[in-house]
Amino acid sequence: MALPGIGRRCADIVLSFVFGRDVIAVDTHVHRVCNRIGMTAAKTADRTAKQLEERTPEWAMRDGHFWLIQFGKAVCTARAPQCGTCPVADLCEFYVALPAGPVASTS
């Protein structure tokens, strides 16, 4: 089903919050976190959503959107990621690839 002017993220949010479907809506935070950590390798939010759909276990589908957004706002921020205090730094492709070692947390 497609509606003119309605993108995948908006549709996924409606499916999740209105109809109770288990989908992960991919916004900028989810896209950034998933690609930094290595959960996905996608250039666009739509491709990130597709990869998450294929890789996410059923038990994480319902709340994964919320978890990833909160993590992206609090820890894996766009301009100053808090890698030094990140609970998944040892699994994170972004952190492992840092040339100058760990990013210090100042906040």
C-alpha cells in the first residue's frame, strides 16, 4: 500500500503506534546509530529500515524504535558521541575505527 506524500518513516510510525504493528520507524537518530554501530550499512533511512526489518529479532521490533532514538539522543549523538561511556563501545564499528583512541566523555 502506498499513499502519495507519505514516506516510509511516517507510515511505520502510524503502523506501530496506531495499529500496534511491530515495525522500527527509522528517523535520523535510528539511521545514525544503526550505521555507526554496524547493525546496518546503508546510505539512506529507507535502506536502513529494510536492513533492520531483515535483521531485528521479533522480540525487539515493538520497542526497538524507542530504544534506538533514546540511545541516539543521549549517548550516540551526532556531533559529540559519548563513546567513552557507551555500553556497546566494544561492539561498535565507529568506536573501533577511531584513529585517536577512545572519545572522552565530557558531559
